[in-house]
Amino acid sequence: MEHIDPALIHRFDTPRSGRLCEFCREFDAKFPERHPLDQLVARNRKPNASAHLTEDGYVRHRMLELRRIASRAPLTAA
């Protein structure tokens, strides 16, 4: 039987308590190809990387955030 960390159970009731991550959905062209659990964030949290139900979802979310930051025009000194 798979070990389930009790802290994880308290953090997220079940995968059914999740919703699709709107940020990832908007900015990741391969979002529909992700594993279904990697698409979900906790329903009771803000839609950020740490709200993802899986580590892979978290990492992909952070990569999207960093890619967006890196693609912005650099600030120039006045």
C-alpha cells in the first residue's frame, strides 16, 4: 500500500477539492497534455505554484512564471 503523508491529507482534502490552474491554463500551450492531477490547484488557496497538488505541477507553474519574468523588457535607468 502506498504511504500517504498525513500532512498532505490535511493540506488538501482530496483531488476533488481542486480546480484547474487558470495561470497554467492560459500560459502553457501543453497544459491539456499534462497529467490531470498536475493541472489542479487546491480550491481553498490562491492560484500560485505552491497551491498545486503535485510537485510536477508546482515545478511547471514556476517555470512558466520565470519564463514570463525573463521575457519582459529590462528596466532602464533614468
